[in-house]
Amino acid sequence: MSCACKPVDPARGGTLGAFMDELQVRKTDVAVINVREVAELLGVNTRTIWRLCQRNELPSPIRLGPRILRWRLADLREHLDRKADGDIAGSRAASGGRGARR
């Protein structure tokens, strides 16, 4: 079995630390987490995660197997960034739905 990783070349200014940092960033981009981890990340119950998905207020998970659903960490981060910037419409208060302040 061979590794597809490029070797670190100190002659080109590459250090093991820089390589490890880059590898960590690439791993974060493709990291996937389960419903419990999403709930913990957002500080809510797992049932709330499923409700948010049903209402399209959270990205849908990807199916890795017949009973394996995971969320891409990058998708969640992007969604939360857009929500923080106010680009995502449909919040309870904006829609006048349950829980809206009157």
C-alpha cells in the first residue's frame, strides 16, 4: 500500500509542522459528524436537529450507508456563517411562526 501524500521537502521551505497544519486543514474540510455531535455543537437536543432539517433550516446530512447519516463540518460551518450574516431568511421571528415575539 502506498501513500498519496507528498514527502516534506525542507529544501523548498517545507517543514513538518507546516505540513501537519495543512493536513489538519484538509481533514477539517472533509470531516463528517453524527447527529449527536451536531446537537452538541449547536447546544440543542438531537430531536431539534431533525426538526431543523425537516424545515430546511439546517443542511441535510449525507448518507454514507443504509443507516449511516453524517453532516459535513464544512457545510455546517458555511451555513452558520451565512446565518450569522443574516443571509438566511425563514427564522421564526421573520416568519411570524411559533415562538415569534409580538
